[in-house]
Amino acid sequence: MTLLIHFSKYIIIVLMILYTLYSFLVFTFNSERKQRHAYRTQTTLMFLIHFVCFGVLYLEEPDTKLLTFYGLQVAFFLVAVILYTSLYPGIARLILNHMLMLLVIGLVMITRLKFALGIRQFAFMVAGLVLTLIVPVIIRRVGKLADLKLFYGGLGVLSLMAVLVAGQISGGAKLGFTVGPISIQPSEFVKLLFVFFVASSLYKKHDFRTVCITTAVAAAHVLILVISRDLGAALIIFVVYLVMLYVATGKAFYPLAGILAGSVASVGAYYIFGHVRNRVIAWKDPLGSYDDQGYQVSQSLFAISTGGWFGMGLGLGMPETIPVASTDFIFSAICEEMGIFFALCLTLICLSCYIMFLNVAMKFRNVFYKLVALGLGTCYITQTFLNIGGVTKFIPSTGVTLPFVSYGGSSLISTMIMFAIVQGLYILRGDEERYIEQQWRQHEQQR
């Protein structure tokens, strides 16, 4: 059986490499027929990876509840594909495929770590699907989204203030609230509100007064998050704002000033906040502080190096030795058991998602929607970079999750909403292109 499990890891890696190749080859296809074939092939590869992974888990622990759980997941992914493609024929199929692929990877790894967490993650996925199916309709039909600036900014600040005042401490930071068996982390949803706030503030005018007011509200978001010790969310909002501000104004002075101010603030935070200092110490020399701050990063690096290029094999590693392996450090667990090749493909899939987000943003004429797509894409790729960079010691760990892959209801559902918003923008962009084409034809007929 061990030999079969070892052999399966090579099958999984080959399937993953093929899926990843199609993620980029599809950008070179001019024919819709070729694109549709690529999308169907990706879907098939996703189900094959899912089947092989759960087959391995079943070989290691033959249990009918695992087979039942696998069947429910297959039904979920089939229903997700059918519903999205039926209700929204004009969606970005590559974004849908990537969302489901990342959900598969996360669900496999979480189930391997702890079956009960896999069950809960699956429940969050079902709730997220039901919720996000209506999001593209809202984006497409509601025409007043650009006029709700006060709502976005006010709700965002109030939500973060509520956490700061009454939130529960988890891992040394005030992250959210617990309602019964469910923990809610408002900052995951505030990131989406913040993108809409900045877009609605800057899409019409971006004079100095407007920039100052928007910057003040953005600074309030960041400051509250820093005081709450939610450093990852604070850094994401900071980066998103600088990128959106530069694109909206076209002036390099603003982001350069922001980077300078952020650098000064980071140095100040290092000396003022002990938790910031601990993260930096763990990053500089994790082995030197192994018994204290550096334990998490050290265990992460051990796991990655142990897995090597091809991994130990699903179920044959020791990811339980990695602290919070199902959330912040799930990428390390994937590297240990699935291998660095698999992890690199996972990273490239995330990059392909970002390219699609930028593709949507660049082709919009409507500045508000352009900024929203850009902001959401920046939010997604920044969070991905912070997670992977932190667990590989490329940057200090910030405590953020890997979107779609890490365990966590708030992170999962907010990212599903993010992708559903982009799907709505993609459909809306198609409507915009068809309208322009229709206007051009009418103009040609009049001539």
C-alpha cells in the first residue's frame, strides 16, 4: 500500500502540471472552441486529482464516512459547475475553474489534517456557493454601487472598531467574534468594502482634497487593524490603497509618499509593538529563537525541506508538527506531502487568477468598475504573497490565510464573494462591449 501511495504522488503532480499548463496556454488561444476544450480538460483534471487524493486517503484509513464525504464533494463541484455555467453563460470559465481547483486542494489537505475540520470547511463552501450565486446579478443589475461611498467607508470603520472594542483575542490579536460554533472575522469582509470605498471615492475626481479625505479614511482602517494586531489585514489594505491610488491619479508621487510613510510607520511599530518585534525576530533568525518566536517558521521550513520536490506522499508526512497547519501554514503542509513541484503549480494558479483579474480591469471603460477589479485582484494576490512569503521565510509572517486553501469560514466565504464580484464584472464588461459594438453598427448604418 505504501508503494501505491508513493506512486500516486507522481500521478497527482503530473495532473497538476497539466492543469497549470492549460491555465496559461488558454491565453494564447484565439478560437473559442479551443478555449472551451481547455476549460473542459481543466475540469476533468481537477476531478481526477480529487479522485486520486481521496483514494489515497481511503487506502490509509478505510472508512465509509470518507467515501460518503467524497461523494458529497463530487456532487458539490458538479452542481457548482452546472449552476454557474447555466445561470451565467458569459462568466469567466478560467476563474471558475481556478476557484474550484483551489477549493479541492484545500479540502483534501484539511481533511487529511483533521476530518472534522474538513466537514466544517465543506459546510462553509456550500453556504458560500448559495450566497455567491446571486452576487453577479447584483453587480450586473444594481447601477448605484458607485454612489455608496459613505456606506462602504462607514461600515468598514465601524466593523473594525467593534472588533477592537469587543472582539475576542486569538493568537495574540483581536480578530473577530464567536457566535455559537461559528467564528466571524469582519476584516475579511472589510477588505472588500474598502475596495469599493476607494473606487467610489476616486472614480470621478482625484484632486488633492479628495485624495486627502480618502487617505484619512484608509489610514483609519490601517490604524485600527494595527492596534487590533491584525497586521496581515492592515498590510493588505495599505497595499491595495497605494495601487488603486496610483492607477486612479496616474501620479507616482502618491504611492512613493505612501511607501515612505509606511516605512517610517513600520520602524515605529517595531519599537512600539512587541508582537511586531517578535515577528521580525522570528523572520531574521528562526532557529536562533526556536524555543520561542521562531518555532512556527522553523517547523514550516523543516516541513518544506523534508518534502523536497516530489513530497513524502499524501498522509505520509508529519504536518501535525507544524503549528496552525490547517490555516496560516497550510502551504508548508502541502509542500511536505505533495512536494514543491505541486506547490509551485498552486502558486502559478494563483498568479493566473490575478492575470484574469487584471484582464477584466484593463478592458473596462467604466473607471469605477475598472478600479474595483484592480483592487480586488491586488487584494487577492497580496494576501497570497503574504501567506506564501511568510511560511517560506521570504518575508516576516503576517498571520494571513491562503485564499480558498486554508481552513476558515470568513476567509473562504469572503474570497468566494470576491471571485463572484469579478464574475459579475466580467459579464458586465461583455455587456459594455456589446453595447459599444451596437452603437458603432448604428453609426455605420447612418453613414
